[in-house]
Amino acid sequence: MLDSRDIAILRILDGASNRAGWIPTEKVLDKIAWSPMKIKPRIRGLEREHLLHWRTQFGETSLRLTDKGRDALAVWDFKTHGLLTDIGNIIDVGKESVLVNATGPKGDFIIKFHRYDALVFDRIKRSLSYMSIALRLPMANNVDVSRVKARIEYDTLKALDGKVTVPKVFGLNRHAIAMEFIGDRFPAPLLKDVKIEKGTKKQVFEEYQKAIDAGYVHGDMSEYNVMCWDGKYYLIDWPQSLPTSCDFAKTLEKRDREKLESFFSRPKKGRNA
């Protein structure tokens, strides 16, 4: 169980590190007014919990925060701000995010922890789908891409709330978004996994048009980013969204529509779109 002193150590690493950097242990010790004899066992404990990495190189030790460590900071702050009372199980893991069940004073929701994989991003950043992320990254080597992605998605979902059928968002902390859970005990099925009924195609395209009318292009729309629940079609996963005023918006909109059209045009048993 973490306490405020553990969190203080993680906060120092979070504030001082970049995505690939190691922080000399002495710098961490200098920032905490405790005896090194008390701090080092805590650091070792955080390492055992995989919240940070500890290495020794050329006789010097250094530390680096892990994704799990950043997750712990976000969860701590969500609890501190009264949004979260309990964290649950992982419900989905992908290359770009992890979804976890959570409970708060107003009921169940999910936390989406955005991830950043340098190799994956080097590949996708050349595509138009992720042009919005590239456009919003400051010209610096230590930018936290996962935080940028979370901010883009959070801001877009806030702007679309009440105008488009999208998950509601409740909070943002670092790379993590607290948002509405779509489904019952399990996440609602994706469009790719449900029987296509008469009118489905029309409804999905209408939702997409609502987003365009509200000023946003999704940028990566497909049957994998539509959830089907309670007769509604939720458009999800917006970290690569782009304002319609952007130069690339029309190109992305055209591709989004073509990908949806391609899905609905594929032969599938029982399909009646």
C-alpha cells in the first residue's frame, strides 16, 4: 500500500524525467528532506512493485519512473480529488492504452491510461491519422506524448458531449482519463462484432456527421472505434482527433468515411445495413 512518502518519490521522478531519461539517485535524495537511510528502502520497495526502475552504471545509481508508476500517481490524484474510491481490474490492454474498471461516489466508470511506445509512435506519426498529435507536440525531446494524447482525447470528448454519442469524461490527470463505462458488467461490443441491422449504417454515419458539425474529425474511424449499446452507437477513441478547420481535416474525414463505407460493404452473413 502506497503512502504519501512513496508518492513524493514518484512525483519527483515524474517531474524531473523525460520519456527516456534516467535521474541520478542523488538528485532524488537531495529533493527529499529525509534521511537516505529511510529513503533508499522505500525506493527499493517501489522497484519491487515495478513503479520505478533502479540501475547502477559506472558506479552511479539512477532511477526512472515506469508506466505503472505514472498510473499510480494518476490514481492517487483521482482519489485525492474525490473522483475515485476503488480501482478494479484491467478490462483491455492495447499498444496505445490500458483500460481499468474503477468506482467512485457516483458509481462505476473506467480509467483510460494512455501509453507511449517510441517504436509504434515513430511508425504512426508519419500517418495522417496522427497528424493532430504531431501538430500539438512542442518542439522538445522530452515531451510526454501519452499526456498529449490524453489531453487531445479529453478536450475533444468534452467538446462533443451532448452533441455526439460519445462516452462522458469525468476527469483528466497526466496521461489518464476517467470516463463513462459503456456496457453492463462487460464492455459493450464493438461494431465489428455485432449483427448489422437495418438502419445501422445510417445511424453510424449520422453520428459521424454530428462530430463534423461540432467541429471535429475523428481521424481513425473504423468498426473498431464504434461501440454498440442500448440501441446507440458510441464513437470512441479520439486521441488523434483534429479540428475541422485544420488543413488535413478534409483528407482525414474522407478517409474516415471510406473506412466505414468499406466495412459496411463487406459481405457478412446476416448483414442487412
